[in-house]
Amino acid sequence: MIQSVTNWDEKTHIVLHTSQGAVEIPLINAYSWTLGRGSENDIPLGDKCTSRNHAMFQLVGESNYFLIDLGSRNGSFVNGRRVTIPVSLKNGDRITLGETELVFHCPEYTTSPDTGTSQSEETDATDSGATAMLHKRQLITVLVVDIRDFTKLTQQMDEHILSEAIGTWFRRAGQIIDRYGSWVDKYIGDAVMTVWIHDTEKTLDTVSTQEMLKVYRALYELYEMSNELNQQFDLPFQLRVGAGINTGYAMVGQMGTSQHPDYTALGDTVNAAFRLESSTKQLGLDVAIGSTTYAHTPYAAVLLPLKQHSVSLKGYSSPTITYAGTFKELGTYIQKLDAE
């Protein structure tokens, strides 16, 4: 049930305009909030023009909020523009779902010229009860998955069908990634980035077989899900995805409370994952993995039929070794492991 909340000027919230007046709804104590006609939604909407599961707010990192259309029939709009991929929200954005009007409000973060920290961080530093931010160097695996030829797709598709198809893709992608123990760390246009954090205290900088297989299984399910959408929607050409995987150390920030931890990773390991994904277009292949990922991959030399390539990645002064191949080859690898 939606309850009116007052004095939320310093908290992220939405203002929902109804026939009874404006209702303020805080976006706190969670990392996603669904909206729609169905009563199961976090924010149910009494609007016959909204879909049962219409859209979702998602918090990524400390203060980045996105609106994601969940394949709604009548679409989601931010400032009059239809949402086809996750859209980053800013203070004052006007959101339209069916006949429902909402306004997004978030606190303004200003940066101190002397310290580079935000005013909110300075306040937390003096508040002994505030949750501290923890940054730790950890071994991670980063997966970047990109929808191929998305611009071309937008030019050739009906806007309604495009929104429904891509909204469905992002929603199912989030479900798959969650099932394999990770989360969507970032939405970058028509791509998603997800991170697996490896516990190396007892394993001496090695990644367990099951942890690494979660990455490959998640990626292969994302590929299969994309293929299923080709059967579900009338698309002008085959919906395809490409991926880059990289393993290495990065600074990982833990934010939020112990009940709702949130992580984001920064560093060369993350940057290289994006560059590896881009290299698949040069190579004409589906998947490219870094040499460290390959070294941690169980039975890679025997069961994983990826070929070694030397590629020039943007921003890197020397060629990089990658192992690249097709989703079919990745599927064969998973099948062989399952048969062991």
C-alpha cells in the first residue's frame, strides 16, 4: 500500500500525482522498486493504462537511479521521450507511465574543491552512527554484455515493439544475473556490466571451479534468452549479443547497510572488460576473455575451444592477449563439464 510521506526533501523520492492529490513515495532501504497495475508491485498504480508489470526503478552504486521499462504495452516516458533502454534519472525528471504522472526527486550532491568529497560524505564522517564506505582491493570477474547493432535496430523497428522487446531483454537479464549470484552493476546504453567478487583469503588468489562456471553459465543463458526473444517478437533482423569477460584485481566499494550491501568496482580490470567486448566486433566473434580469466577457467586448455588472439585495445599501448570464440563453443564447453 502506498502511504503519503512528508519531509523527504533530503531523501530520494518520487511524487505521484493522483486524482486525490500528490503522494510522496521514498526510494530507500532497497535497490529496486517495481511499478505497475498489479498489486504485487512495490508501487502499485491504479491506472488501467499501465501494464501489470510496467517499469522499475533501479539504484546502481551509491546514488545513480535508472528507470527501466519492463516491456509495457503503452510505454514509459521520461521528459516526453520514450524509454527503450535503462535511462539515468536526474532531479526533477518527469515520468509518464500510462496516464500516471510522476516526478523524480533526489538530493543534490556537491563536491568540495579542497577534498573532492561530497557534502553528504562530509556529514557522514562526523556522524558516528552513519554507515562507512569500505573500499577494498579484491579479485573480481567482470562480464560486459552488449546488444549488437542497437542503433540500426532502433531505426528499423516500431517504437512500441522496440520498447517491449528491449525492456523484456533487460528484465530477464537482471533475473539471470541475480540467479547466478551477481547483480547489474551498471547500465551503459545498450549494455550491462556485472561483477562477481571472489573470496581469495583461503584460496590464495585462485577462483573456485563453481564460481567461474557461474559466469559462463550466466552468459550462456543470456545468449539463449536473446535467441528466445527472436521467436517472441517480430524483429527486422536477428537480435544478437556480444560479451567480454575479464578477471583481475580492482578496488571494490561496499555501500549501504549490512542488510542491503551494494558494490561497484573500479580499475583497469573493469576497463579491459569493456575493451574486450569491443574487440569481438573486430574479430567477428561472440565472446572474448582476458588471459587471467582463461587461466582461472577450469580445464580451459582441454575443454574450452577458444583460440588465442592478439588484439589492440583502445587506450592500451601494447597488444593484449585474448581468447575468443562463439557462443556455440561456449555451450559445448558447458555441456562437456556437465558430462564429467
